[in-house]
Amino acid sequence: MLSLSINYSQCLHVAITLRLVLRVLCRGNVLINVDLRAVVLTLVIVGMIGTYLYTRLIIQRVT
């Protein structure tokens, strides 16, 4: 069985960077209030889905 884990510090770092980039891009036009928790949650969910699909791919190759 595979042991899979999500590195939350990397997700947090990516979320903070994404929030800063969006803040700079939208500074002059439209102010978008990006909730950091929503960004982190989205990254975690995408990571979990990616991990699940990758695990299924490995299992299909083994069997």
C-alpha cells in the first residue's frame, strides 16, 4: 500500500504567492478579495484528487 501525504506548508506557500500575484494584477482594475483559506482548501483538494488519480494509475500498471 502506498503512503501518501500532502505537504501543507508547500500548499500554504503557493496560496500566499498566488494571493500576492492576484493582488498585484488586480490592484488597478477590480479589487478581488481572495480568501486565503479558500485558496488553501482548493489546493489541498486538487492535490488529493491528483494523488488519487496517480495512485490509480500506478495500481493499473501493476495489475
